[in-house]
Amino acid sequence: MFSAHLVNDPFGDPGVYIEFKYRRSALIFDLGDLHNLSPRKLLKIGHIFVSHTHMDHFIGFDYLLRVCLGRDHHISLFGPPGFHQQVENKLNAYTWNLVENYTNDFALHVTEVHPECKVTRHYRCRTAFAPEIEDTHEGFDGTVVEGSHFSVKGAFLDHKIPCLAYRFEEKSRVNIKKNIMQEMGLPVGVWLMDLKDRILRNEPDDTLIRVSRKEGREEPGEKFIPLGELKATIVKITPGQKITYITDVIYNEENARKIVRLAEASDLMFIEATFLNEDTEKAAQKYHLTALQAGMLARLAGVKRISLFHFSPKYKGAGDLLVEEAMKAFNG
């Protein structure tokens, strides 16, 4: 279970924050102005997916670094070719002569995504964020991250530079039937998170699950129940949701094909709608989409809902025109 929302209003810097319910974790697409997110929310972020490093998509890196510094926190960042150099330029702008004395070792694991491969470097606070000598290479088949609870795919789009579009896909959703639990006399507790994790990891049905209210503490009358029995009685598994993030792209045949394929059947599509259709020529010059193009692409991809952002400041006070144009195209 998760919630997803724009970090800023549609005229502000781009960014989408996805927070996992019942877990102290989150991820974010793009690092524009982050001041609308509290430090508590920023400290939940474990993965960052940057489309490209234009200022309005990357200025928030410094603020995030300031919040996380001195904490025992690790973040994985992903970005397009040249991303390592951009991150290192940010880090090298500061003086780190005292960090070896920090109690906690904040770390960044930065992956540069190329059309044919992914290259990862590590940067640690205690070593003044010097890049580790050996890069880790692996092939890129469209999957940026494959985690236990979600995956993220990426596609390169043309913004006069490579710009990454992303698709977040939740793994199967494990729902608990509370009424059946009550009938079986099972308590609500931390064991339910363990149950969900084991199901998502496809552990054997004969795995014994400790049913307890509290973690690690023995309780009177606690039970051990086979995983298969719990799956058959108190669990309902449904498909996970899909979210697509599309920004900073010129409309052409190749980009349209990639967007539709990446976003196909998404539950929610965050897509830029920078200009009105009457300004199509300007949109092409700036390598951005019009609202009409955004709505049409969402319709072709068969997405359920769209959320529009990255409105040009020339329409300040008239954002409803962009929404109206996009929704007409989306609804056909």
C-alpha cells in the first residue's frame, strides 16, 4: 500500500513523492524544490529517480543532503548518462574536513543508467564522499530497480539530451481479511508485516509464522501457523498498482511510442502538460509536451487517471485551461 502525490503545485518544480503505508520508506521522482516535504518525510526516502539534471529537477539535492548528513541513512540514486559527474560536482562544492569523526556514516549509492548498461558508484560521508575506486557494472534491459516490494522501469526520451521516464510497479498487494482473523482469534501485530514479506518472497507454504503482537518477545499462548494455511484463510492477493512519471520530452513518433509502451495500463500517470495546443510550435522549440499531447498519450496508453504538472509560468492564473485541454484529449 502506498500514496503518491506531486511535491509542488503544477507550476512548481517537478517531483512525485511515493510513500509506503505501514513502512518507514518512500521514494521520489526528481529532486526539484523539496521544501514542501518535511524532514521526517525526506528521511524516509530510500530511492531517488532523476529524469535529468536541469536545475528545476535537481536543485533539491543540496537540501536533501543537508537533512540527511550525520544520520545513519543510505540512499540509492538513479539518473541518465553523466549523472556521476553531476553528483560529484555537487559534493565537491563543500568542505568535508571533519566528517571522519561523525558517529553515523551517511552513504549515497549512485547509478548512472545508459541505454546498454548501469554503472554504480558509492560515496560515503566518513571518506568525504570520495567515489569508491571500482564501479559496479550490470546490463540494462529496461529495469532500473527490482526490489522485494516494487520495481521501477525506465525509458530514454528526447529532451535534446537523454531524459529518463519511469514506471513504478508495486508487487502483488497482500490484503488481510480482518474479519476472518477475528473469527480465528488471531491478534493484530507486527507479525502481519512478516507474513506479507514472506508471501512476497514466495517462501514455502510449510514455513512457520510466529503469531505475536510484539516483535521478539515471547507471549502467553502465541502460535506458530504454516504460511500456506494463513494464505488460504486470512489473505487476499491482488495485483499491485502502476504509476508512470513522464516529464521534459518533445512530441515525436519515437517518443510517443516509448511513452505509450512504458505507461500501458498504468493506474496513475504523472505527465507534464507545459503548453496549450495553440503554442505547439513553442512547445517543440522548448522540447516539451502540450496539454493536448499529454492527454492523448495517456488515452493511447490506456491509463486510468492522470495528474498534470510542469505548467509553463506564462499560464499562471489560467492553469484550468491546461487541465481542460488535457482532459478533453484524455477522455476522447
